[in-house]
Amino acid sequence: MDQNVQLYQTQQAGNGKRLGGHSKMEMTDVASNYTAVSNPRQAMTRYLQAQNKKLKDELAGLKSPLGQGDRENPSDVRRGAEQQLRRLLDDAERMKGEKDAKLASL
């Protein structure tokens, strides 16, 4: 019992408050362990709710890039790539013609 009293006493230590020589994280762990022992059904429910939230967030993150509004039509993507390649080919042919003309004039 004396240990529990010491655990909950507050004191100043270093750069912040610590509870009875224990950090806030350690106190949270103690409290969650107490909840798990005193009411295991409630502890399991909280755990499962936290897991569900994590999974929902992960699923939302996976779905967002694939949303209907974000998808491009594959034929539009192909047409854009073809146009870009045609421009590059035309530029290369033009540059080759200019170099050939410059070479012929030497």
C-alpha cells in the first residue's frame, strides 16, 4: 500500500513533473493494467476499438489515391504519352536536320 501512495505523490524532477518518481507514461501503463485486471471486458473493448480505428484510418489512406475522382481514363493517359513522344520525335528530327544543314555548309 505504501508503494501505491508513493506512486501517486507528485514531485518536481528534472524538466517536468513526475509522479512518485515515475513518468506519466509509466503511470498510464499502471492505470491500463489496473483496468485490465479489474474489468477485463472493458479493457478488451477499448483495445478492439483502438484497433478498429487504426484499421479504418489505414483503409481510408489506401482508398484515397484510388478514389473515383482521382482516377484518370487509361486512354487519356495513353494519348498524352503518345503526344509527348511525337513532340520529342519531331524535335529530334528537326535538330538532326539543322545539324545536317550546318554540316553541309562547312
